[in-house]
Amino acid sequence: MAYKSIDVQPISGALGAEILGADLSKDLDNETWDDIHQAFLDNLVVFFRGQDLSIERHKAVGARFGPLHVHPLVKTRIPEHPEVLVIEKSPDEKVADGNIWHTDVSFAQEPPLGSLLYAEVLPPYGGDTMWTNMYLAYETLSDGMKAVLGGLNALHGMTSYWQKDGPRHGGQKRTVNIDFDKVAAMEPAIHPIVRTHPETGRKALYVNPAFTMHIEGMTEDESKPILDYLYKHATRPEFTCRFRWSPGALGIWDNRCAMHLPINDYTGHARRMRRVTVQGDRPH
């Protein structure tokens, strides 16, 4: 697609593109924002390198996509900016936050539209992030599987992976401070396994191994073979992209049609990222 005010360079055949020619530290005209938004819809995740973003400017960029979201469970490290989540791993930590394929906060009744992740401190190597295209994951299923999934919903919640004694933690220091009292009181959210994107009209798989618990009307044991197949299928290499962060890089992705995976391969080094998330709507 031709864009009027920016240069969009794809980074893989499945999804992801770098946007050149936009300085997000400054106010941009509406035509440029329209192009950025269209590139976001076209590529599912877009990247801007070398951006000088204060916390206020980071929030302002996020607000161009919609009202900002406050995470319901994470105790933010920036009290005066509840919309900002700091994702930080120190050199002595071995467990990284979110080190599993997931879609942000899919356990909410109205999950986020998208997230904007900004690189502040990076290791000398490693710490990349991967994304996968959930449109392609759905579109490449057999007609029979599409027919099976079409009327099914799944329950999403804070699964055992995220519990105090679950495999996410395993006695290691936690990189994000979760309010486990709120976790215990949460009701699962029920979402369609195949959702229709509200802006593009395309269908996408909407399950993820971090938060999807089981298929509605089935037990966890009955659901597991189906969900495990979908997770494996959705993360086939040809559906993915991988981004090497650089200082001042900003990634913006669409939680409605993409999963992501931070890669924990930099033990002994620090990594600090800052995230702003945009409110979404109930999947249909």
C-alpha cells in the first residue's frame, strides 16, 4: 500500500514493518497519523527507531490510538503515571516477565486494543521480541477446523503460569509486581475463539497459552488437545517476525490479531522497557 507521508519497510513476509520519516517526539499532522494508523492495521506491528520519548510523550502517542488502559493487576512502578507499566529485568534475575506467547490482558472483559513498548535499557545482545499473525493462523486452518471453532468460546483468566507458586515464578524474584489478592477474586472472561477485527473485518484466532484456560462447555482435559494444536499452529515460523531492539525504539502492536513473545536470552544483563496500553472493546 502507498503511504503519503511515511516510508514503511516490512521486516518479514507475515507481519511487522519499520516506519521511517516520523519523529514521534513532535506533534505530527493528521495526515501522518492517518498513515501510521493504516500501517498499523496493515502490518499488525510497527516499529520506530531512535525516538526520544518522555513518559508524557509516550502516553500522548498512545492516546492517538484511543483512551489509555490501566492494568488491573500489576502494581505500577510509576505511581504518578498509572497508565505506564515498567517491564524490567536486572542482571541477577533469571525469570523474565511474560516469557510465553500471549496477548496482553486477554483475561479482561474488554481486552486492550494494542500496546506501545519503548526501549530504555537494553542488553548488549538478546532480548528480542517475536510476534505472530493470528489472521494467518486462522486463515490457514482447514475448512473443517474453521467450522468446529466458529461457534466456540474460551475462558481467559490468570492461569497457573501466573500464580505465586506456578512455573512463571518458581521461587525466582518477580519482575512485575502482581496483586494476587485481585487475581483470586477475578471472574474469567469469555471470548470467541475466532474474533472479527472491528476495524478490518478480518477473522483471527483469539487464544493464547498464557491466559486461555479452557473451551467453554469442555473440561480442561478435553480442551487441551485442541488448544495445544492451535498454539502450535499459530506460532509456525512463517507466521512470525522478530525484532531486535535498539535504544529509543518503539514498537506498537495490535492485540486483537497478534500474539507476542519476549525472548529471555540475556541473563546477566539488564533490560528495561516502558509500556503504554490502549483500551479495547469486547471481542466478537
